[in-house]
Amino acid sequence: MARINLLDTRTTSFGDLISNGKIYCVPLFQRDYSWQEENWEDLWQDILILYNNPESSHYMGALVLQSSSTSDKEFTIIDGQQRLATLSIIAIAVIEKIQKLVDREEQKEENQDRQEILKRTYLSDRDPRSLRYSSKLLLNENNNDFYQSNLINLRQPNNVRSLAKSDQLLWQAFQYFLDCLGQLQDIVDSGEKLAGFLTDTVAQRLLFIQINVEDELNAYTVFETLNARGIELSSTDLLKNYLFSLFQGPDDLQAAQRQWRKISNTVQIQKFPEFLRYYLSLRQARVRRGRLFKDVRESVRSGKQAFDLLDQLENYSSLFIALSNSNDEFWRDTPDNRPYILELELFRVKQAYPTLFAAHEKFSPEDFTRLLKLICVLAFRHTVVSSLNPNELEIRYNKVAIAITNSEITNPKQVFDHLRLVYVLDQKFSQDFSLLSISTKGQKKKLA
């Protein structure tokens, strides 16, 4: 395996990151801010534990940064934007609490000095022309304007309900942490203690593993080796950013964004890697989950190719969801398919998805129904009754999908001919069936 060229891998704190003179940018088309109260509450509880145990620290997970090719002071956040954005909001909330003390004329000059130092340390210096603060953290295309104009500059939005959902979440996070700080009676009325809470607890004892990479490909390889929640989601974002980078004009980019939203709303982001793997299996043998980004990058190198991919993914997205839901509207005009789709659900048959993708495109509706029946029979005999390894089925279904795509297989009989070797013969089936014991745990509603 090729060596990953990591520029730096080390333990770092939020304070070390944000106060080192560097700028951290969320890619323009990275997903919007999405943390909600349960995430804020988890983080706040971790911070309270640190506050009450001065010798402790808390690990926040891996932070993957991509180095800029033009400046050693700028980094793109590949993974970790939700955490960094939220910690920045906590810093803003602390500064706002100190501002309230200034407004009440409590140690006014000292607290003004503290506020200025904290802003320069954790937000940024003032622009000498506009006299506004710009952040060391730049959010994505949808969130950055609100973040800079309202949060960094402590400006109440005119109408919170009119904001985009993700901007509402940013504002709600700010209000949440303001309320939490207000409950810390031992520090909330002291600018010195508020500043210490931020600099000593939040900034220094929340720790990251910082991983710097040179490009998106290395970033994806890092994802393959990390064992943390949210990896699939981050790798999907990475793929999206790559595709969007191929579009030259704003019109193409906006069209691609609309198409991506439609696909992701249909498939759901969490299922996207699985969906993409099945799609790629229409033309490639043995598509590995860990190579999805590499496979796409190798085959898609222009805006036209990116549009072609998005068109294909949109075409297959509804079928992908419908294959796991016999009640889906997709089957409204072909009700004879519903019983077989229900069996696929019950038997948890997904290895055949690439074959079904290809057949739905190439076969007649009647032949597609016959193929569904064939796959259900094969799965029942092979996997449910005889308990054979389904991995062999996946390899064969992959080959069949490629053959259908290339018009080398044109009907269900030819599919069966290619799957004959994994079809359990009657003698073994009868023997295995006589010994079969089926657990209905978790399937009661489906079997009823």
C-alpha cells in the first residue's frame, strides 16, 4: 500500500489551533451546520467535567485538515467542522457574557480589555476599515455570512424564524451556551473567571488528534483508517466537494447543487456510500467500500463527466430506496413486484442490487418481475435455508450486473445460467430445510 504523505500528526487543543495565526476554512460546499441540542448538551457536559476536575482533559476525536497550496497559514477542514464551529460559538458566548458586564459598568475598562484580547485570540482582529471582526474560522457558503455578520459581531438577527435552518441552529447554539454559562453562578459575574473558563478549560483541555494531508485523496485514505462515528458522512462530503470543484461556471454549479440535493434527499446521506457502491458495480468488478472516492476520481475528471454521474445517480436513487420498501410509490404501476420486494426485505437481500439496477434499465417490466422472483428463490434456498456464505452471491451478482449493462445478458434465463453454480439443488435444499430453524425476532410485524 502506498505511503500516505502526512505533513503532521499530533495532539492539539482548540486554543492551540485557533490562536496560532492560521485560518481554517470549511469547503464552500461542505454540509451546513447541523448540530442540535443533544450534541450541544453532550459537549457541555464534557466541558463541565473538565471544569470540575482541573487535572483532566477530554479527547474530541480526529481533526483532518488539508494544507493550502498557496499559503502555509490557511487550512481546509476536511473533517471536524461541526466541532470547531461549536467551540467557536462557545467562545463568542463567553465574550458576550463579558460584554454584559461592560454594559453594567462592572470593571468596565478591565472587562473591555479582556473582551478585546479574547476576540483577537479566538476570533480575529478588527478590520481597520469596517471596524468589524472577521473570524479565523470561515464556514461554508450557506452559513458563513450569518456567522460573520451576526455571531462574530454579536448582532441579534431581525427575525430568527426567517433564517435558513442551519443558520437557526447556529443562533440556537449561541443561545444555548449563553444559558449554560448563565447557570455557572461562580463565574458568570466575573470577567476574570469567564475569561479563565474559556482560556484554561475550553481552549486548552479539549484535545484533538490533528492530521494534516496534502490533498483529497490522502484525506479519503485517512478516513479508511479512522475508527470514529461520522466517517461515511465525511467521505460523502469529500466526494461532493470534489465533484463540485469540476464545474467552472456558477450556473453549472447551481444546477449540480440542486441535483445533489435531490439525490441526497432521496437516498439519505447515511446510505449514500452503499448506494454509490452498488451503482459503480454496474461497470466495475469487486468495488470496495474503501475505494469509492478513488474510483470516482479516476473516472470523473471534467464537469461533463460529473454531470453524467449525477444524472445516473439521480436515475437510480428512487429504485435504490424502493428495493427495500414494498410499499414505496415506485411500485404503484407494477404491483406484482411488491410481494417479491417484501421477500427481499425479509431475507435482507442486498447483494443483488447491482443486478436489479441493471435489469430495471435493460429488461422489460415483465422480465424484471421474473428476475425478482428468481432472486427471491435463489436467496431463500442459498442463504436462508442452506445458510451458505452470501459473499459468493455478491461476486456473481456483480458479474451479472456488468454483463446486463454491456447487453451480454438480455433476459432472466441467461441470468439464471450465470447463477446456476450457486443455486442449491433440490436434494440439499430438502435436507437443509428439514433442519431449518427460523428466528422471527425483529420480524414480527413483517410476518404478521
